[in-house]
Amino acid sequence: MKAQLIKQNLTIKALVLSLTLGMSLSAQASSMITAEALANQGSASAQYNLATMYNDGDGAEQDNVKAFTWYKKAAEQGHIAAQNHLGSLYQYGLGVEQDSKKAVKWYRKAAEQGSALAQENLASMYEMGDGVEQDDRQAAQWYQKSAQQGQPFAQYSIGVKYEEGLGVAQDYTQAAEWYQKAAFQGEMWAQNNLGTMYYDGTGVPQDFDEAYSWFRQSAEQGHPPAQYNLGLMYGFGQSVEQDYSTAVEWYKKAADQDSAQGQNALGWSYYKGEGVAQDYDKAYQLLQKAAIQGEAVAQNNLGVLYEEGLSVPQDYVQAMRWYQKSAEQGDALAQTNIGALYEAGRGVPQDYTEAVKWYQKSADQDNGWGQAGLGWAYYAGQGITQDYTKALELLHKSVEQEVAIGQNNLGVLYVEGKAVPKDQAKAFELFSKAAAQEEMLGQRNLAMIYMMGEGNIQDEQQAIKWFGIACDNGDSMSCDWHEAVKMISDNTAAALNEATAAAEPAAQKVSDK
């Protein structure tokens, strides 16, 4: 009985659905007939409505040719929305041969009559130089008109013009204001850009909480750049507790949409083993995808894998190839890495002058690694006239950015008293910072300070420890020192033990008396 009732209910529902559908189809057919009759009588509104039915496949079978025919009839009578739609059909070649110039003509007719959508479309044509000579000034003017009518994408677009100074005087405050208008309407591109301005403190006071909020809103709409940016905030612990696993989740969302930035960040996470198990093969695959897309940071990072021989055979020539691709796009780290290869003669003939040239390019961008490399060149007089004062200045700049090799190299100046008074305590502090960042030379030099230092800095066991750590990180000189100091320490301990053992019986005899 229960099964029968269910069956009957389903039948009743099917009958109701059938009746409803029949009524709906009947109403649509009636609407179609009415629209067609009025359109044939010359009603521009009816022509527009009929065109829209054909365009959308709503109430009529979708037909671009018929949509074009009726939009054109309505547009020629001055129907503004029809003119804008007609422009779109010409632009994309739907129902008519593609013709960008005619698209511009119809967009302009509607735009001049105040259509916000047409103004936005016309601005886009000027921006791309499609059907009209490229003109950022004209693009900005039409975006501005559309934006002032509340069109969100136009508000975002005029924000971009103000931020980049294209067609208008560069004005970060204006850019932020327009991004905010669009962002409040849910425009995900604007939300991401507004987040970036809050992150950098450009056009608005720097505010990581605001940046996080806007990145999140945009990311949740599926916008890859915002997903990447949100991942960065989790990775660095900005506005939120540092969480590499959550960072990876957002990087992956962006990477899955073929975002080169997302692929690079996810690949580097696999390289570092942050938020995921360390996996050089996955790192290589992701970095290669991003590098092929032209992502400069990924090209540099791929070069690192080739230089270090991780997931691929060590190949300095390939490393140099990827570093150069990245450096050509202005990546400062890649410029530093090219300088290092020239300095060491890896993959290229050793050339200190060429090394200095690349370090200088990087340092000019205020890159701490480039400043460290150039500072050391001035210290050593390699490829450039020796100048301890310039070396000191550059290394100080590098240390301000907490660059480990800069900390180590500045420590050397304090040990030797070059351009500064000798200061073992300052050198110890700098070597300690470099060593804590796993800088191999910093670890070795810290061990040397412990071994040869004065007063309470001297500590043989700490020297053995840090020589051992540097040795494990691949410093062969530290391996030699580790064995030598450990042997001395063991022999000293053994000698002390023998002396103590020999002294104990004598002491007992004295006390027996």
C-alpha cells in the first residue's frame, strides 16, 4: 500500500508538471507571436525583445543570425540597448562577419546616448586598440563615464588606469577609491587590487587586516591572484597566525586554475617542505609549468633546482639559462644568481667584472642579496676597485634586510677591522644570526669565533658543534676543522682524566696521614 501511494503521488506530480510546462510553453509561444507581430509593425522595443529571445534562446530557438537581424532593425531606430548588443555581435562575429570597426561604431552610438555598458565596451576597444587606434586617454574617459554610473567593472578599470597612470595622471588615492566602489559591489578583480593596495600601503594606510579581508572575499569567488595573495598572508603570518598548510591550500586553488603564481608558490612549498612533505620532483613539475608561462620568479626558482641538482641532474648551463630568462624580466634574485655563477665560474667562464655588473643590477633594485654580493666584490677588489667603505655601506643595507650572507660578510669586516674598528662581540652577533639562518659560512665563522675567541666567547664544545653543523651542510673545510678540534678536545680530556686519576691516590695518602 505504501509503495502504491508513493507511485500515485509521483503520477500526480508528473501531471502537475506536465500541465505547468504546457502552460509555460503556451505562454512563451504566445509571447513569441506577440513580439514578432509588433516587431514586424516596426516597434523598436519589440524588435529588441525579439532579438533578445533569439540571442538567449529564451522563448525561441537560439539563433544568432536572427538575433543580429532584429537587433540591427531596433538599433537603426535608435534603440540604445540594441545598439550596444549589435556592437557585441560585430565584435565577436556572432550571426554576422566579425568587424571591430562596426562594433566601435555601434558602441559609440549607444555610449553617446549614455549607455553605461556601451561606454564600458567602447573604453575596452580603445584600451585594446581593437577597431580603433589604441588610446589610453580615450579608454580612461569612457571608463570614467561608465564608472560614474555605477558600472562595477568600469570602476575597477578606471582604478587600474589611475594606479598605473595610463591615460590619466597617476593617482593611487583615486585608484583605491574606485577599487573600493567596485569591490563593495562584489567585483572580485577590484577586491584583489584593493587588498594589494592595503597590503602595500599604496593610496591607503597599510593595513594587513583590510588586505586579508579583501583578498579573502575575492579568493572565495575563485579569483586566482587573490587565492595566491591569501596564501602568502598565511605563509608569512600577516593578519593571521602563520599556517603553511592553509597557505598551501590556497596556492593549490590558484595553481589548479593554471595560475603561474600559484604554481610557483606551491612548487616552492614542496621545495622547502613547508605545509607539505618535501618533494623535489613535485617542486620541479610545478616550477617548470610556471616558468614556461613566463613567471619570472618561477624561472629563477627552476634555475635554483638545476644549480643544486634537485630532481634533475646538476646543470649550471641550464641554471644560467633560466636565471637569464628571469633576469631579463627584471627579477633581482635572478640577477644576483647570475652574478654568483660568474663569480664562481660555474656554467660560464669565471668573470668578476661580469659578476659585478649583475650584482649592481640587483643592488640597484634594493635587493639584499645583490647588495651582499656587490659589497663583497668591493671588499675583495674583484671586478671593481677595492673600497672597504663602499663594502661596509652595501653590507649594512643587506643586513637591514636580514640577508644571511650579508650578515656573515659584515661580520668578517668587524673581525678584520676594515672600515670599522675591530669588534669581536659584533662579529659574534652577526655570525650567530647568519648561522641561525643556516648560512654555511656563518656557521663556520661562528665556530671559529668560539674556538679562538676571547673571554666568555671562547667555547670549545660550541666550536665543535658548529663546525659539525657546517660540515653536515656541505662545507668541507668545516669537516676538517671539526675532526681536528674534536681530536684536540678528546686528547685534552683524556690527559685531564689521567692527571685526575693519578692525583686521587696521592690525595688519599695525604689524608690518611
